[in-house]
Amino acid sequence: MWIYLSFMRRLDREHHFVDHAAGIREITSLTLTTPVPLQSTVSHRLVESGILSTQRGPQSLLEIGFDGSRRKEVVDFSPHLPLVFHL
């Protein structure tokens, strides 16, 4: 499921932000590795707008980068979840 509100500006959203216990501030990258091409209109719009990057691979994987990966830490949730955090 994707949710994207293109009409909201960052300034309109920032007052809702709270400090995260892990010290992360914002999502700065999303990369989806998938064995099949994206099919939905929404997923194509996310790619076209630069919000989501995609690549072909043998298994599905979502990589989420936080704060430009400035801490150079990687948290890999495999094999339980196809998810990697770049902190």
C-alpha cells in the first residue's frame, strides 16, 4: 500500500514530526527490489516523482534510507522480513 500526498508541503507536515527514539529524522531514500515489473499507476508515479527507486532482483526487498545514511549503519531484517534500514 502506498500513500502519497503531493499537495502537502514539508512546512505543512513538520509540526507533526516528533523525535524518534532511534534518533532518525526523515526517510531520504526508498529502493524496491522486485522480481516482477511494477504494474500500478501509483507505483509508476512514485518512481517518476523520484520518491521510489526500483531494480530487478530474484526476491522482493525494500531498502529504506534515513537521514542520508549519515551514520553508515545497516540493519538487515532478513530472513524474517525483506527489509533493510540504512541509518
